[in-house]
Amino acid sequence: MGKICDKVQGLKPVIMMVFVQIAYAGMSLFYKLASNNGMSLRVLIAYRFIFAAATVIPLALYFDRKIRPKLTWMVMLLAFLCALFGGSMAQNLFAASLVLTSATFATAMINLIPGITFVIAIFFRLEKLGLKTRAGQAKVLGTLIGIGGAMLLTFYKGLEIKTWSTKVVFTGHMAASHQHQKPYAHILGPILAICSCFSTALSLIFQAKMSELYPCHFSSTALISIMGALQAGVFALCTERDWSQWKLGWNLRLLIVAYAGIVASGITIIFLMFCVRMRGPLFLSIFTPLMLVCVAIAGSLFLSEKLHLGSVLGAAIIIFGLYVVLWGKNQEIKRASKLTPSKSSDELEQEDIVSNNKLETNCSNVIGIAPNFHPMNKMEGLSLQQALKEEEGSINLDSKV
């Protein structure tokens, strides 16, 4: 019985990450479905952050009540920037790209975030190019491969791939504004998707700094969600003149908004923090392509999206580039681990897997390689010193959540 419990405990991070990727895939499909049914995605995103804030604030008040540091103007500024680049702006760009292209296409582009983050981190001198090392060469090569895959995905369609179909299709009441696709959508859509990736990658830089100054992850997530709700709400109010778009009844709109805020931006935060704590940020990144697979299957089943050879090849190349970057990052982490001072056997036994995962985060510094479009990766840029302090003073999340 004990062995079974141990196996279940070991599978917990895997189960959580599978749930997270399925939840994100469902959110991409809901975006497309909401757009097809005439709902303003700007309003949806505003409601999403409002529901997310309402979900996370009680958790922050409970779990961080004893360890919350003083809130400074610098922390407020960083939270505003994280919410802007990683939340409201990234979400609106992603949603606009998804409307112009397809859920599968927009999701495939998400896998460019690690490479783009690497480039931005080099610009800010938070990462070294390291062309003389295998790790550095792999990261550069993986970034270039990902860019090549994105170009193939954008400019080459190829033969249509016949997939299975189902009688359950949710595109029957498509809004008139989306029935006729704009002639320049095949160019504007990818541009918006890439801009969304750049915005998310830039937010990881600010998240890394915020994690050092304000390492209470429930509280920082709640703060960013509040900022995101204000930003997305103001943007929606300024651009959406139809007040009926804000009405929520017992219908599909309420379901989508509740799912977006509670599941895709609430429950997933908790699961991601569990997994980062147990296995480290690199572990999260391995599961990223699963979301693309789920979106491609569900899109063809329920949204009547067509798959083309270029889309499949481009997505496969982007995923390959992602894993090349991850391999290079893993080699860099192992090399840095060997250079750290040795510790006593008692200290190693106490820290075990958790401290090694914190070392991974410290070595990666800013590269939060788990791409997502929600303000939730607060632990990805946490330094080793802050992580160890948190390890000593924080509550045991496994026993209280």
C-alpha cells in the first residue's frame, strides 16, 4: 500500500501539468468559440482578470498572512508592468491573433516564447550567449529553429490533412463579422501572435525582479490580477461601445468567463506553483506541446478547423526548437550545479529535490520557459537566496491547499 501511495505521490506533478495544459487548451477553444458567437474578446479578457482576482485574493489573504512583506511603490510598478505585458496586452494580442487565424495556429506560436525570452534576456544582460559551450549553441540553434518553424507555419499551407469529424460542432451561430475573413488575416494574425510572444517574454523579466522583491506568490499573483483587471477593463471600456457585451446571464458567456477566471487563471496558478516547487520550472516546459496537441484535436472536432501540411510541419519544427532550447538550458543548469560549493550530507538530505529545483531557477535567472498567457509564473525568476529563505519561513502548501 505504501508503494502505491509513493507512486501516486510521484505522479502528482505529472497529473497536475496534464490538467494545466488541458485547461489552457480549453481556454484557447473558448476564445474562438466566444468570438464565433459574437462576444467581444476584450470584454471577456476584462472579466477573466476580474474573476481571477476574486479567486486568488482569498488565497493570498490566507496563505500569505504571516509572510507578506511590505508593499512598496517599486513592487506596485513591477506588478503593473507584469500585468500589462504578461496579462492584458498579451491576452488581447493573442485573442486577436486567434480570431484572424485559428486556435491551432495561435497555440503553436506560444512555443516561441522560450527562444524570444532568451533573446530579450541577452539584450538585458541577464543571459550570456555562450557560443563556445554546447549549452549556448543549443539555445541559439533552438531559437533559430523555432523562428524557422514559425515562418513555415505562416507562409506555407500545403495539402489539407483529412481528420476525423464529429456531429458536435460549435460554430453554427458564427457572428457576421467573422463569417468573412479579412484578406490580410494570414499576415496580420501571425504578426499579432509574435507580438504577444514578445510581450509575454518581456513580462518574465519583470516577474523575475518582482519575485526577488516580493516573494509571496499568492499575493503577487493577486496583485497582478487586480492590475490586469483594471488595465483590461479600461481598454475594453474605451474600445467596446456596445454595452450589451457586458451583460452576463445564465448562458454560454457566463460559462466561458467563469472558466477563464476560475480554472484557467485560478486553479492552474496553484497547480503550477506546486509543480515548480516539486520539480522546478524546466519540468513545466516539457508539457507545453501537449496543449498544442489538445487544441489541434479539439479544434478539428468541435470548431471545424482545417489542418494543413504546413501547419503540422511548422508546429513540429517549433516544438523541436523548444526542446533544443530546453536541452541547452538543462545542460547549463547541470554545469552550474557542479560549480556550486559542496555541502554536508545532512544539508543535502534536508534540501533534496526542492533545493535542486531552486538551483535550476537561480541558474535560469529570467528564462521562465513555461509559456503561458496568465500572470502566474512568479517562481520562475526567483533567486536561490530568496528561494531558500522562503523554504525556511513559508507554510507547507502540500498540507494546506
